[in-house]
Amino acid sequence: MRSAGLRILFVATLGLMSTTAWAQEPPQQSSFTALLAKDYEVKAVTLVPLEVAKRATASVKTDTVVVTLQNKQSVAVCYIAFANWAFMNRSSLDTPTLCEVREGSATAANPPPPGTTP
């Protein structure tokens, strides 16, 4: 379900949240509940119907929920099966590889493009 194809489909989610240049490090992984415990805030929840998710990867078997969280300059994106999200399935939300976390860093050499900050 969380294949590379699905990640590519939702890279725009990260782009919309971006107000700084991102470090070129591989993403870390974390559980949804661990991120909440670290004071991450839910910024967006998007339901992706099965027929749309299958365009990105054929291995998806159910509707998917994409949850975007933020803590200062760090952004996390979680890919959760709809039923697990709807019923707040604790064992699923505690899965340590459920979310990808990217630590952001503002750099003077790469300021955000004009018109992208309030």
C-alpha cells in the first residue's frame, strides 16, 4: 500500500506545506502516535479513493488516507488504510514505519520562491 508509486502521487502534499528548502537527507520513519507525542500537528487529511490509488500502484487494496503533519520545519506524511483511520485502529497507528518524516532546514542560499510565504 505504501509503495513508491503512492509516494510519488502525493509528493505535492509536501510541496504545499513547504515554506523552506528541505535538507537532502533520506526520510526517517515513525508511527502516527509517536509523531503526535512529539507535538506534531495534523495539517491535512486527504481521502484517496481506491480507483485513484490504483493508478499509482496496483498493490493497493483499499481506499487510502494521506495525513500530513508538521512540527516547526519538519513534515511527516502518513499513508493509512481508510478503515484503520476511520476506526482509529491503535495497532495500525502505532506501526513504526507508517509515516515518513523529513526534517527541514531554512538556508539563506535557498530562500522560498516569491509569493509562497504569507
